[in-house]
Amino acid sequence: MNGADLLCETLLANGIDTCFANPGTSEMHFVAALDRQPRMRCVLGLFEGVVTGAADGYARMADRPAATLLHLGPGLANGLANLHNARRARSPIVNVVGDHATYHLQYDAPLTSDIDSLARPMSHWLGRAQTADSVGERTAQAIAAAQTGAGGISTLILHADAAWTDTSAPVPAAVVPPAPAAPDPVRIRAAAEALRDGKRTTILVTGRALRAPQAEMLDRIAQRTGARLLAQQANARMQRGAGRVALDRVPYVIDQALAAFADTEQLVLIGARAPVGFFAYPGKPGSMLPPDCRVIEAAGPDDDLPAAIAALAAETGMAPAPRLAERGTPDMPQGTLTPDAIAIALARLMPENAIVCDESVTSGRDFFRSTHGAAPHDFLQLTGGAIGEGIPMATGAAVACPDRKVIGLQADGSGMYTVQGLWTQARERLDVVTIIFANRLYKILHGELRNVGANAPGENARRMLDLDDPALDWVDIAHGMGVEAARADTAEAFTDLLRSALSRKGPFLIEAVV
């Protein structure tokens, strides 16, 4: 056994049996070791942003890490944007990044780089395996770190000579992830006292507080105490739909967010952070809270959130039953295809237990309004604001849950960042329906140009923000990636295409011209 074999065996001993990969020469011995491991599923991404984004989507749905395999510093750099999103989602991932043989670094070969400095901002744990004998121990450390608290990004740098050198070092015992921090009774009591004092209070939650049982308990607390319950603006995973609590999120648009909290006197945080503007805007505050709003953190993101919610319920009491959304949808509009029409069609046709991966950006902001009564589903969204996450995230979610239909809501501009993920969906025969909101411009940036107080776009600004010259042809793009596709420009045509796509297995793309 060589160091690469030891790495594989350590991953498998810890239940990490999926590797999203884009390897190069320095990683060939690890590739050979993976080839000797039929228990390991290897999924190729044609760009490293697909690899890291897929690992993020996988972790959100599997509740355990996948591995990634990336080629030296430039390969890691290509995947950093979606590692940023995964870091914000607290997704557990074990990155394996190849590096030159230790003795070759002195020559400063063309692909030599400071991998540590590239990895550090997006990693909760960073380490190097410089010898074959150390590979198992370092891999176990990476796995443990990835599963600590709410989850994190581990980056293991594997030197080529550590991979190819023989070793007799044993496979380390399987890692027992450290238990999340128990709730702090003092903070729980402070939150309970605030909820009982009669002031206008909002409970803001994220993470595992958004799983169905915890959301139900929180709703019962909110009913008993008269508090409002909200999810933070960006969340890794929400369980929602009919039979579940109809939670809304903090609005993205700054004026809407300020209005949402205008009369809030107290904010109780459970895993969430106090709401702030996505960006700074001239003449507008950075915090969405009134200046005199009191903030009480009942539980931090690395705490045991289900235990914290149960402890809070014991202090405050609960209403007898949660308020659950009933099955039902608005009437289907006809004629012009709009984002609202797409949301209503999804609410009517979405199958039970679907997974919705949302990177629709501006077009999908009102998705919740029409889908509280849709079939029960999991909702995954862009968490770090780095666009190019949607197609890879849907890919990873489909690998993690092959028996569930995955629906990707994808803006056209951001979809082009990682369009290669469609090829992976085709190769792996993944059950993903991708809906492209084809408005043929970076609509969000048109809005942001107004929000920062700049002038209306002129010729130069439009050339940086519009996608209509030439227009992207998503049907041809999908066909080129091996994915069946069709276009709809009316509500009726979209509904027919969606019904057909949801009734079959395998990848399908709908270009929705809005």
C-alpha cells in the first residue's frame, strides 16, 4: 500500500465514498488508488467550480462530507468561489489538493504556487501530508475537522511523493465526530426572559433549526410568546411546503429588509447572525435593525441547535400545535411567461420530496410566496453570494439523493459560470430538471446600479450588464453538453414542458424566456 491507498482507505473507513474530481499529473497516484476502490464513486467535473459546488450540494443533502480532488494551486483557485459558498453554508467537505513532490518544489516549476495562502481563507482546517506514513493521520484530522460543529471545509495538501511512496502505516480508526456544543443555560434563560417580556420580538434562525421538527417546535414557541419567526436571508437547507411551517426569510432588498425590522425591539438568534445589508449603499445603514434593538444570541451556529430549541421550549412553554401550511396553489396564469407563473407551475406540479436548488437570483425572489402550499420539499440556496453555484449544487444534491427529483432554478448569467455541470449531469444520468430564467441580462446588476445611486445605464454600462448580443441559446448549449432541452415563452408551454420533464428520469433543461 502506498500513501494514496492509505488516503482512500481512511476516507472509506469514515463513510466518505464519493469524490468529485478534476485531477492532474500530481494527483495521478491518487487517481490510480481510487481506481482500485470500487466502493468509491468518482464524479468528474469539467471545471473545478463544478467540483466544489457539487461537493457543497452533496454535503447539504447527505449530512456528511464528500471528497474533492483538485490539481495544485490553480485548480484549487478555480474552485474557491463555491468553497466560499460552502463555507457560508457550513457544509462539510474534505478537499484533497495535489502538490509537487517535496524535493521538486525547489525548482519553482510553472505550476508551483502558495497553496496554503490560497486555501486558508476558505478552509476551517488546513494541513499537508508530506510523507506516506503521515497520510492516514492527516486525513483523519481533516475528516474530524470537517465534521466539527456545524461543519466545515478541510483542505489536505497531498505531495506527489507522499502519494506514491509505500507505507506500512495502519489505517486510522474511524473518526468519532465531536458532539456539538450543548446549549448554554444562561443564554437560553436570557432568551426566554426576552420572549416573555412583552416587547416586539423576532426569532431569527438558520442551520438545523430549519429542519421540519425544529421549525415546528419554534413555531409553537412563537405562538406562545407572541414572537415573529423568520429564517435568515441565505440558508443552506430548509424543509418546507405543505404540512410544514410556512417560514419566510429576511428580504434581500435593503429597503424591504429595513421595513421588515422597523418595529423590532428584540432579536433572538438561534444559529443565525444579525441581519446586515448584502452591500453598503450610500445613505443607508449597514445593519437592518433599529439602532436600539436588543440582540440576544440563544445559540451559536456551532451549538446543538435542536437541543437549544428544546431547552428554550422548556423555559417558555409551547402552543399545543404548530401552524402548518396546507396543500394548495394559486390559479395557473396564462399567456406571458413570468417568474410568478414559473413558481405557480412548480407549486402545482412539484413531486413529493423534491429538492429545489435556487440560484435564480432576482427572478426567484418571490418563489416562497407561491410555494408554501407546494408538495413537501427541501430548499437549497446560494449562501455566500458567489454566483455559479446553482448547476453544481443541483448536481451534488442529485448524487447524494438519487431517488429524489432535483429541480434547479437558474439565472442565465450566473448559469454560464459553471455550465459544464450540465455535462456531469448527463454523464452521471442524474435526475435533474434545470429551469433557466432567460431574461438575457444581469438583471441583479441593473438593480444594483440603481441601488447605489448611479445613473441609468448608458452604452458602456449596458455592454457590461446585458447578454442579448448575441443572445445565449440554452437549448443548443444543453444539447452540446448531452442534456435534452426545450424552450418555452408562454405560461402554457412552460407548464406542458415542466409536466413532461418531471414525469421522466434523467437530466432535462427548460429555457424559460421571461
